[in-house]
Amino acid sequence: MASFYAFLTGPAFVISLLVFFVGLSVRLVRYFLGLDWRLERVAYRPNMEQGMKGGLWSIYKWLLPFGTAGWRAQPFFTICFFMLHFGAVLVPLFLIGHNVVLEENFGFSLPSLPQGLADLLAVLTVIGVFFIAARRIALPEVRIITTGYDYFILALVALPFITGLIARMHWAGYDFWMICHIITGELMLILAPFTKLSHIALYFASRWQIGADFAIKRGGHSRGACFPW
Amino acid sequence: MPEGQFCNKKPVETEEELKALLGDKGGKQYYEEMLQLDVDSDKLWETVQKTCKSRTRTWLEICAHCGMCADSCFLYRVNEADPEQVPAFKIQSTLGEIIKRKGKVDNAFMRRAMEFAWARCTCCNRCSQFCPHGIDMGVMFSYLRGLLYSQGFVPWELKIGSGMHRVYQAQMDVTSEDWVETCEWMAEENGEEWPGLEIPVDKEDADIMYTLNAREPKHYPEDVAEAAILFHLAGENWTVPSKGWEQTSLAMFAGDWGACKIAVDAVYDAAERLRPKRIIGTECGHAHRASVIEGPYWAGRPDGRPPAEYIHYVQWLAEALREGKIKIDPAKRIKEKVTLQDACNYVRNHGLAKYTREIISYIVEPGYFVEMATNREYNYCCGGGGGFNGIGMFRKQRNVALRTKRDQILATGAKLVIAPCHNCWDAIRDLEEEYEIGIRWTFLKPLILSMAIVPDHLKPQEEDEE
Ligand code: SF4
Ligand code: SF4
């Protein structure tokens, strides 16, 4: 058991991170290499400055809760969305327990969140996942586009959080839950580049592109590079 | 049966073919043949592999199926929140499927996709503003239209339309001779009221080259006259080309990219031949999209810009009013509630909202202009965009689509709608015909003409002054 645990927090941890970061980087590079000014009809290079402004603005605006007309139009979903994503981004990176493992393997660590805050974020993430899943069932306009794959992705994200929270309770079976937590967490890391979770990186690419598109081609020159998202 | 006589994978290239196709009234035989038309799956897949690259593939892949785009689409709203009108559903079940099945789709699939591409999306691009990933269905449906067109699955009217561009370099059968004649006729017809009025054809190095929509010379020659009178009034040094005057592109609606290039090349050739300081296009939205926004790319221009500064009529008009080249008689300003239609193609997609507002500030008495609820970049399509207006087989769906604009206009309480776009103008005309809400609608040109101050030296000389 102890050696299995050591494997999971040692080599498996390193490999998962490697797959995650290298995989997502490759996806990003391939995205941008695959852009084609003739096909998209956007003259990226000659208008790069304008395009950058628009692209970064478009990324930034959409990262703000209620920052865009789109977010404001759907308050319920927006709240669920940010509940899910705040935790999903911050907890894996800044949880003290993760940083200990990071330190052990790589000799450095990131700043850590106060444990109470990390707990809260993790709980909110699970609640967010729950309501987003419920919304998929409840709303006909979401149900029609929902597939099993979408639930799989939600589960992939929820499991490390749920198992992690249970382990954190230090109830009986702590070791079991901890191992489940590590396995599901690493599974998420490994699968991210190959599934819809690739949006972790590709969100930035896709948002940059549409922002640049609106800045370069669709009126940035008369409206200003920053589209009123 | 593989290829029909009318419904086939070949574009219309000759006048003879075009006339024959036009002779098939309402596309009766055309649509019958379409029932039998084979899909060339290999070619379809080959085209997809060549033209569907990371942007579109990523859009299709990372679409979160969140449905945030649903409410942004006027067709979803106006069709009573029909889940089959959710933008993500519409694209995933058409273009998404073609890719998933590697092009192995059948005739029935393609006909359904045709209905989705032309009757369930007007390529208004509004949903792109509401999707967290910035997924733009308008762009993807336009791409899908191209695939469908290349396989022969395109509404009859648009096959004709793109054929017109190929045969006449105009969306209607107006030849260069017809056009020049119309110019002469209009200059003469209005010469008495406007002494010295000219429509200079092919003048080199003018300040302005004017381009327009073929239906102006064909059906509304007075629009050509009004443009001429306003340039005359503003004292502009302007010209029209004898060739390359037609700015629109039904080919863009059809997804016939070859014809798009033919059309825009003609305009740019004219600009290169006549060397105007700038080009001004008429009050048309899709013409602006075709010749200013998309055109440079069809023409293969790496900077994405037309060969000379190319502006929309509302930009010129705002400038002429701002600089006092045209003066408005304050007594004649509009003193009734009036609203404005923002055309997707040059407002959302080219940021020109401020120019129409500026014009309004000169011609409407303060307090009388009422914005539609949700406007500028966030406007709704008129209901007839992307070719929807002109497709007979989708007339019923189009009439439902018009209800969005009807209700927006009714909510303003205005009886007068300014619609500086041919497509919007048509849609609003049709919605009045269909729903009789008692409104009037107008382009800017006649409005300005009716309230401009005419300086004495431009008025006809009284005989007794001699
Ligand atoms: S809003 Fe965007 S991500 Fe969500 S379903 Fe629509 S297209 Fe997909
Ligand atoms: S482009 Fe316009 S019509 Fe088409 S799906 Fe999006 S919102 Fe609807």
C-alpha cells in the first residue's frame, strides 16, 4: 500500500503533470499553426498589434464574472460556471497538500491557499458541477445538445474534488479515499489534452481568435480594437 | 440519378444556362432533381480536410454544449424556443455530422442540412457574442453553405443569383451598357431640377468612386439619381465605373466562393483602373460585407484591405453632414418618433453603429429618436438576412423570422423606420405587408434629400433673372 502510494505521488504524479502540460502545449501550438488567414479570412500578421489588443481583451472580459453581455444574460449559469471554475483552477494549483507533493518531486512549490478557503472553493466546485448537471437535464435547449460525453467530463472534474473532500474529513477509510483522489486527479490531468477538457488551454486560443477577428477584420478599425463584449 | 439538368454540382457559367434555369419557374424541376442528386462523399471529405482547419475544428470540439447561445439567436426565440433552433444543435447536427462521418452523408442529410443552413441561420453572427468560447455559428454556417453549394444543394434562387454574378458580374441581369444608360437617363431626367447634375462614368483620379447594388439601376433607378444629387449637393468630385460598379454578392449567400472572387475582383479592378481616393458603397449591408470586409480575402489581398479606402454610405453621409457639405433645414427635421435598423453586416460586423447615430443627430429633432431594445452590435437580424428574403421555398420560415423585428419596432412606438440596408429594407417592407403594423420605412438618401438646404447656385435659374 505504502509503495503504491509512493508510486502515485511520485512517478505517476510526474507523468500526469508532464502529459498535462506537454499535451496542452502541443494543442495550443497546433491550434495557432493551424490558423490560416485565407481560410478564416483574417489578416493576422499585418494587423498583429490590433489583433492582440482585441484578442487579449476578449479573453480578459470573459474571465470576469458578469463581465460580458453573455454572462449577464444567464445569471444562474454564470454563477454555477464560476463556482465550478474558481475551485477547479485554484484548488489544484494552490492547495497546501498538493504543494507538498510538488516540493517532494520537483523541489519547488507554489504559494498555498488557507486550508479553509481551499475547502470552501472545493465545495463550491462540487455544487457548481451538480447544478450544471441538473441544468443539462432540466432545460430543453441544453438537453438537446447534451451527450453522455458531457456527463463524463463533468464526472472527470467532480471526482477528484469529491474524493478529496471525503479524504479531508479524515473519516474511516482515509487511505482508500486518498488513493481514489490521487487516481482520479491524475486521470483528469492525463485525459485533459485529449478531451474537451483541452478547453483549459484552447479557451484562450479560441477567445483570442474571435477577439482578433473582430479587431482586425470586423470593424476594429472604426469601432476600436476592443469589441464591446 | 446523379446530376440533374438544373440541379447539379456545376456553377452556372453562361447566359444560356442562366436563362434556362430562370425558365424553371419556382425551381420546380430543380427541386425534383435535387431529390435524386448524389453526394460525392470523397470530394466532400477532401474539401473538408483542405478547408476545415484548427479554428473551426476547435469550435466544434470544445463547444461545451452549455446552450448559452440559445437565447442569443433570434430564430430560436421567435420559434418558441424550439430546441432544434439552438445554434449549437444546428451546427453540430449538420457540419459537425459531416465531419464526424468523414463526408459519408446521403441525399436526405444534405437536403436537411440545406434547410438548416439557409432557413435556420441568417449568418447574423449574434450568437458569437454570447458564447464563452467565442464560437461563431454565422461563420460556420457560411462555411457549410459553401460545402452544400459545391455539392449542388443550394436553393434555386441562390444558384441563379451566383450565376448572375458569374455571367453579368452583377446580381441581376444588368449589363455594363444597361448600367451606363441608366446613369445617362437619370442624369438627364433630373437635369432640369438640378442644373449641372452629372453621373460621371469612368472618370479617373476622382475623389470618390461610387459602387452600388444592381437592383438600384434595375428596379429603383431613382436611388441612383438620389445618390448623384447628394454628391452634387455636397460638391463632390465623383465617378462610377462602367464595369465593377456592382458591389453586392448573392454568391456570398450561396456559398459560391469562386463567384465571390469574380464579383469583388471586378470592383477592385475598377478601383485600380480609375484610381479614386476612396470608394463609397451604397446603403446596403451585405454589399459592404462582400466588398469591404470579406472581399479583400477573396481577392487574395494579404493585408485584408481593399485597394483603396472603401467606406459605407453612412460613413460618407455622416462626414458630409458633419463638415457641412450637406446642410439640413432645421424646420424639416423629423419630428415624429423614429427608430433605426442596425444592419448586422456593417454594424455588428464592421462597427459602424456610431455613424448612423451621428446622422440621426443631424436629421431628427432631439427627443424623437427611439432606439430598439437591444441595438448596435447587439441588434437582431431583420429576419431576412443571409439570403433568407429571397428564397421561395423558405418563405414561411422567413415570415416567422420577421416577427422579431416587428415586435422590436412595435415596442419603440415609432411609425417610421430608417433602414439603411437593402436586405433590412426589404424585410421591413415584407413585415408590414405580412403583419400590417402601420409603419413606414426608408433609406437615408430620400430622407436627406427631402430636408437638405439647396444653395441658390444649385437651383434652377429663373428665366426672368436673365
Ligand atoms: S454557447 Fe458556445 S459553447 Fe455553449 S453550446 Fe453554444 S456554441 Fe457551444
Ligand atoms: S448566426 Fe444568427 S441566425 Fe445563425 S445561429 Fe447565430 S444567432 Fe442564430
